[in-house]
Amino acid sequence: MARVFLGLVSANAILIIGAALLGTFRDKLGVDRHVVLAVLALMLSCLTQGLVFTYFSVSGKIVSQAVHLGNLSNDSLDRSVRLKRSFTHAMAIPFAAIVAVAASGGAVWRTGRHADVHWVIASIASLAHLPIWVRQFRLIAAHASLVAGVLGAYASRPQVP
């Protein structure tokens, strides 16, 4: 999942940079291209967050089943829940950034006024994504390691006839 996440956030970063460049030169290139690319970036960001949340939910259930069926220590289950909770909290910033950028962009689009506020909000939101993506990647990698460890312990437990 970590590689999938890296691929998705890399594509998202490219879309965000592309939208920023098209927005910077909107007078020459047209606003429509900027808006389409920005909407694609916003949708990919939401898709990425939703996909990873689903990964945490499903893999957490797998850990839960392995712990309960294999009579393993509940420490792994508790750690899985903590990692999922940490990821869920980390999702707040990308979603808040998406809402702020979309709202300010929509206001510029609707009123036709200068985009100074939108530019500032979009810049801050774009820069805020990087540390969050790093944190989320670390959480995903830690959870993947936990799942591998639990499944390894489950597979190597003594079999009861």
C-alpha cells in the first residue's frame, strides 16, 4: 500500500503544480484549464485519502481476526487501532485544505474578482500537503509492518488438531 500511496500522492503533486502553473498564467492560457486541472487534483486527493482509510479499515479487520483466532496478544490490535486513529486525524488537514481552496476558487470564479486570497490559500494548502503526506506514508508503512508481523505470528502458531 505504501507504493500505491506514493504513486497517488506523486500524481496529485503533479496535478497541483500543474494547476498552480495554469492558474498563474490564466490570462494567457485560460481559466478553464486551471479549473479542470484543479478539480482533478482535488478529486485525486479525496480518492487517495479514502482509499488509504479503506486500507486501514480492511487491514485492521484482518489484524483483529488474526489476533482473535490465533489467540495472539492484543497489543498488535491496540497498535493497529492507534495507527488508524492517527491516520484519520491526519486526514483532517488535506480535507480542510481541499475545502478552503475549492471555496476560495469558487468565490473567484463566481465574482470574477482578483484571485489574491485564492492564491494565498492555495499556496498554503499545497505546502501543507507535503508534511502530511510524509506523516501518512510513515503511518501506512508502520501499519503494513504490523500486519505482516501479525500474519507471520498467526501462520507460525502451533496448530491445534
